[in-house]
Amino acid sequence: MALAHRPARLIVLATSQSIPLYVPPMTVGRRDSLISDPDIVLDHRTVSRRHAIIDKKECYTVQDLQSLNKTRLNGIILTPKQEYALHDGDILEFGDVKVRFEH
């Protein structure tokens, strides 16, 4: 029997929370009562309200949205407004929140 296709996902390393990436593009950020919630909510003081975007065209990508506390991919600070390809096992950091990309 064939394995069912599982969507790409983010795993929050501190909590093991699994966040499926069903319908890219998806914004990453924290809740704020003044604006609508992002698609992926990471409620931590170092995560900006609109921190990054995860999208899928030919492959999954991440783009920092000029966040105050930066986005890192495998420890490297991303240049804002540039897309970076994501690969299975990559570690993303949105401020101090670390997640693993699985696909």
C-alpha cells in the first residue's frame, strides 16, 4: 500500500508542535489584537507581528519581512525580502523560536 502524501510542515523544536504547510504562501508571526492573525502563529516576544513568509513555487521558500529580530536559515541571517529555498531538515529561527522544516 502506498504511503499517503503528507504536507510539508514545521516542527517547533521547544514543544514538538507540528504545523502543516497546507496552503502557501503562509505568513509567520505573533498575535496582535490590532491586526489579523498570521497563518502560522508563534507567540513569542522575539517574533514580529509579520515576521516571514513561507511559499511554494518550484520548491518551498522562506522570506524575511524586515523583522526586528531577524530570520535565520541554518544559522545564517537572511537578507530581508529575498527568497531562500528550504530543504528537508533545515532549521529556521524566527527571532528566538527554532523550527525544523520537514518535507
